[in-house]
Amino acid sequence: MSVRPLLFFPVVAALVLAAPCRAASGDRPPAAAQTRTKILDKMFKELGEAPDAKAAAPIRAIIEKLWSRSGSPTADLLMARAESLLKADMPAQAGALLDEVVKLYPDWTLGWRLRAQSALMQGDSEGAMLDLDHALSVDPRNFEIMADLAHLMRAAGRDAPALELLRRALSFDPRNDELRREAGELQRQIDGRKI
């Protein structure tokens, strides 16, 4: 089971990874979008059926790789510059580039996720939560964004919704030991307050 997704992936990788996220002008070919969705559906099914964490890891890596690709040289260039600025601790400048990314490529959740990181680095946790929430409206299966949003909610003292997000992330990535540990720890904290 763990080998199958790796065999499936190279066959369609060029098509899917080259397919851009839909830009404001709708430049993503419908066939490429449908193919990408079918591949993600298959990968999520296999991730849910993975027998253990070791088998789930390469499937999760494929999903994360698909999420990271825009398919647009312009978006990739803007994103690379924004990431460099974030690493150089220049979140305002990164945020300006990421504003353009999410405007041009509203369906690319990585743009929203990094814009949230930029907002957080500037002390705007509410803005970060709004960006992550928007990203989840674009891709309601993105367990990475659910985990990010759960962390911000915990920091804001909103433990119950954070736990719900972690549980939702686990429903898509059930063999993720880190998510399971975090959800269990948070559940124990919530239960401890009830005593």
C-alpha cells in the first residue's frame, strides 16, 4: 500500500505540478484542475487507509508537494521572494508580495498560509487567523492549515475550537502522530479544567 502512491505519482506529476492554481482571470485549464482534484482525492483516500505512520509519510509528502505547487512561474517567483523576505525577518515586505499572490492566485492556499505567517510576524494574530480561515474555505481538507490555525487559537485561549480543528485534521491525516499527540494533550488540559 505504501509503495502504490509513489508509483502513481510520477505518471501524472508533470501534468499536475505544471497546472497553475486558478488566477483571478481564470487561467487554470479546467482539465488540469480536474486532474489535480482527482489525484488529491486518490491521495487522501490512500492517506486515510494507510496502515501506520510509516506508510502514511510518503502519501502525506505527495499531498504537501501538490499543495506547494502553483504551476505559474510568476506565482513561484513571487513566492520565492516572499519566503526569502520572511527568512530575512522582513515580514511587511513579504506581506506586500503575498498580497499580490493571493490576489492573482486566490485558490493557492500556500499564498494565504504564508501571508498568515507574515501577519503573525508583524503581531497581527487576528489577521493571520482570518487568512488561515480563508485558506480553509478554499481547501477544507488542508490539515496543515488546520494545525496552524489550531496553534493560533490555542495561543488566544480558544482551546475548544482548536481541539475541533486538530480532530478535523486527524480525520484527513489519521496516522499523524504529532497531530494525535497535540489533540490528546489539549483534550487532557480541557478535561482537567472541568474537574
